[in-house]
Amino acid sequence: MASANYPEAEFDDLHRRLLILRVGLLLVVALLGLRLWHLQIREGPYYRDLSENNRTRLVLLEPARGLIYDRYGVLLANNVPSFSLYVTLEDVKDHEALIQKLTDLLSLDPALIRKKLMGKGSKLLPRKIKDRMTLRDATVIESHRLDLPGVMVQVESQRNYLGGVTAAHLLGYVGEISAEQLEKPEFADLHQGSVVGQYGVEKSYDRHVRGVAGQKSVEVDALGHEKKAAVVEKPQAGNDLYLTIDVRLQKVAEELLGEEFGAIVALDPTSGDILAMASRPAFDPNVLSRELTPKQWVEIVQDEGRPLNNRASQGQYPPGSTFKVPMAVAALETKTMSPSSTVYCNGGYQFGKRLYHDWKAGGHGSVDLHTALVHSCDVYFYTVGQRMGIDVMADFGKEFGLGQGTGVELPSERPGIMPSTTWKQKAKNEPWLPGETISAAIGQGYVTVTPLQMASLIGTVANNGVSYRPRLVQAVMDRTTGNLQELPAVPRGKINAKPETFRVIKEALADAVKVGTATRAKSSLVTIGGKTGTAQVAALRTGPEKDIPKKFRDHAWFVAFAPVESPKIAVAVLVEHMGHGGSAAAPLAKEIIETYINLAPQVPMVASDSSESGQVRRSSEKS
């Protein structure tokens, strides 16, 4: 019986084994199917990207910055072709070996290469290692291409300033974006290697002129060497700027300063347009737009001449006797003095135990306001200041824009100081002393101003109390439409003073040039009104001025406007450590004014009549 059933039992066992095998095979197929689904469907995009990145690279194409012109369309800043060196980290197996090779081939600072390679950013995007490479450097890299995986040379446009140091403080310079800047919201759409404005209008209007980067897809071999490229998106060039300056007048202003430290500002009082703004010493923006070594940068910033300091908008100086102009307006408007009120000047003003000297040892005798301005009588203004008080002086100073920025489109403008009792308590935690009012009345003590503020101030007087914000950029040209968007003049307000007050002041300033302290500004070409100033640098000096070391000599000031009958230009001149304003600064202002009057008229690039949208067409195309 048992032997008869044996074949049936063997068959059942075999059937059971086949069933197990089938289930096992089904499980294996199911697992394989699940794995294939996971790889191809769920993780498919990841592996496709990984595969594609083994074959292609995305390269960003830097845009050309917008061009910069003067008010008549003279080109000041353009772009020139140059070579830049990039490295894609994904293709670099040995970073230190690559750093050593680049150091040997191009004499680069290895620490700088390492910093750029190891900085934040995607490993798939090329990182800029060096810009403005010479043709020789580019050739050297290309000849060693097989030994430099992940390295490529890209042709890009680089900033070029045609005038070198001309208008350097206005134009500024550009540079590669820093790690700190990349963290700021305004640079959120940029990347390592992007070029941005670092100074001047290049910085203030960077978002207008920087443009938008493009990109291309590059096919590479196993070593990361480029084989074929296809442009995905072309870069968009930045918009062009038209400044208010006349570069002809700008060059004259800079030549007049020569090797002396100082500033000259010329503006149109009827609109606030800056016609020239010179600061010396200056710098070459072409040099600063290249990548400097830490040592080179330290040498520049530690230069005792402070060439990066725009003395026109950042230099803060005592205004000296030029401050007597707003003091005269305040005296008349507060009825502290009438035009006919007189003060007797015997050469000094006694206050308590101290004698405050007049610049003229023998004194000026009996003087009214007109004579006090014409001959710059200190005693008259000591008296006015003491009667008026510092807070009234501060109120009028602030009406003229002192102690606050002018709003000019330049970074890091300094406000100067217009002191008051409140200011001193807050700044020094000390009460105001009556004797300090006397010093402030002639623009000494705590009072400080910038040359730009003083040009605006004298322009406001010339314009009968109406002031405009100084304007440096006249228009922006949209590269997409080819239209100019004019930036209108911005009124700042009107001085709360009677027209008669300005008439009296302007007559006195005209006579100061004719017969007073500013006769060296007298011109046979045009009538000029102005006020000299000598700002004391060091106290308690003795001996002749020629025996005083130059760094302790007074600063020379002169502020002026012309023509007196219908002012078209206002000028402020400040020359450091050159002594008297009448001898050192007034002749420079005269030259600037006469140059402006003699300049051949040209058609401005921005037309006077604009469309409803505020846009106007350029009169000619510029490439």
C-alpha cells in the first residue's frame, strides 16, 4: 500500500516546490519592477540631471554694463573685450594641485585662488578666478588645457574709463561682488563673479547699469573640457547714464587744482545740475576696477592724501567767512540788524576776559551790513552772533541745507555740522557756552560744511532763496526701448526771507568782488558776486605764514555766482592749507566761471520737451 502511494507523494512534493519557485520568481520580478519604477520614475529626474551634468555644464554669461556720457553725449565710460578665467569645481579632482598649476602659470596669489574656489556657491556653476587677463595669460591657459580639468577662459566685457582720473570721484569704479554683498537683498539675483559698482554713480545707479546675465549650455568631455556650446539665453546689457556734468568744465576744474588738495564744485542754481565736481588727489578707476592684492589695497587706503575721499561731498571743513552769507540773511530777517545798522570795529571784540580778534589788526571802523560783507568784518558778525544766539543761527543754517546731506546721487555723502544747544548736549553731553557762539558766527568752532553744501548755498542766494537738490544724473536710457527717461530737477524748498534781503546780500557780494576782499575774482568778461573765507586749521599760531608748516596753514575758501544780473552758475572752491581765500581760491573760481561763459554752446542729449510718459528720444544713437 505504501509503495503504491509513493509516486503520488513525490508528485505532491514536486508540485509544492514548483509553487514556491513560482512565488519566489514573482517576488523577484516584483522587486525588480519596484526598483525599476523607483529608479526610472521617482528618481528619474535626479539621475537624468546627474547624467546630463556628466556631459554638459551651465555657464553664466556676464552682461555689458551700460555706457556713461556727459550732458552733451561725450562718452566717459564704456566696455572693452577682455579674458576671464573660470573653474568648475565638479570637474576638479585635486584642488591643491590645480591651485599650484595656476599659481605657476599666471603668478597668482594661491590664497586668493583658494578663497574663491572654496567660497559659497554651487559646484556646478563656474567660479571666476581672475578677470582682465592678458592675451598672453589666456594663451598660456589654452596651451595647458589638457592639464587643467574644469578650467576655461571666457571672453567678457570689462569696464573702461576713457578719461583715466577725470571725474573719477563722480564715476567711481566697479569690482567683483564680495561675499558680504552677496548676502544683501539688493544683490539676491547675482552670483560669485558678478561685477557691481563699488563707488560713485557706478554704485548709486548699479541696478540700472549692471544689466542681466545670460547663460549657455556647454558640452564637455570626461575631463570637463568644452566641446560644444549652445546659447540658451543672451545677456541683456545695462542701461546708459547721461550725467549733468560738462566734461570740458570738469577737466578745467581738475587742472586748476593741480597737485593741491581740495575741491571745486560748479552747479546751475536754477536746476541744481552739477556742471563740474573736482576733488584732488584722485585715483584711476581703471586700476581700482581690476582685482587688487590686499597689499595694493592697503597702500591705497593708507595713502595720507586719501585719494578715495571725495572732498567735494565727503570733506568736512570749517566754512570760515563764507558762513557770513547765511549770517547776513539771518541778521536781516530776524531784525537783529537793519541794512543801515552799524557796528564800530576797532580790531577786536571783548567778551568776558577774552578778546576775539578781527582779521584786520587796526579794525574797519564803523561798518554796516554791506561794508561788513564787502570787507569781511569779523567784529560785525561777532556782534550779530552774540545778539542772535546759536539756536537762531542754527535754524537759518539748516534752512540753507547745512548740517544735513544735500541728497546728491553719490554714496556716503557727509552732512557736516550745524551746531546748536541741543546738538552739543547730545553730541558732547555738555551745555553750550556763550563764547562758542562768537566763534560759530564767523564759521569756526563746531561748524563744518562740505564744498557741495556751500555751492548749493551760494546758488540758493543767487536764485533768490529757491534751492534745488544737486543733480548728477540727468537721464537713463532704456536699452530695450531706446528711450531716455529724464530725471527731473527736484526743488528742495525756498528760504523764508524777503526778496529785498537777497537783493541787499547780492549787491554786497558783487561789491566784494569789485572793491572788497575778492578783487582777484574780478572779471572783464562777466559780473561775479562772491565771498571769501579763510578757515583756521590750528589755533595759537605765531610768526609769518610762510614759516608755518603747510599742514597747519589755513584752508582757502571762495563761493561765487555769475552773472550777478541773471545767475547761471554757482561755484564753491576749497583749497586745503593755502591760506587766504581771496588770494588762493578766488582766482580759481574766476577761471571756472569765465571758462563756462566762453564754452561753445552744444545741444544737450536730453531734449527740453518730453512726452507724457516722461521719455524722450535720443538725438543720435550711441554704440
